[in-house]
Amino acid sequence: MKIQIFSDSLALPREIPQKVYYEETYSAKLSKDHIVAQYSKGAGTIKDLLDQTFYYKMFCPDIVILQSGIVDCSPRPFTQFEEHFFTLNLFA
């Protein structure tokens, strides 16, 4: 079975706040018995994940896992465009 995963950072290995090795991620565990393609982005939004779906279309998965949420739910003082603008001008 072919499984496609689109996720924010929850599917990624990490050191902080709790150490999670790649072998402990759900994508690694699924890949033991299935063919898995994964796109994950730290602080990824639904739009970020949607923008990548077209690149994985020809994988033709049997199952698609879309895991996202907490980043989209958090309040933001500035839009992504404004944050990008500040970053360009503060560190230029």
C-alpha cells in the first residue's frame, strides 16, 4: 500500500522539547510495511501543504494523511507577508 503524508512538524524527528528520533516517527513506523512518501514542514500551514500536493500527485497513493493544525490555530500579530518583510529589512 502507498501512503502519502503531508504534515507540519509533528511528523518530523526533533531534539526539543522531547527527543524523537526518525525511527520513532509515525512515518518511519508506517514505512516498515508500506511505501511512504512524506512532505513535512516545521510551522507549516494548510496552504504550505496544499502547495506541495501537486508535486506528489503522480505518486498515486492509496491513503493520504494530512496532519496539520496547531500552527494554523495560533494567533499571529502579523501576516506572513509582514513577517517576511520585517525579516528582509531587519537582517539586510
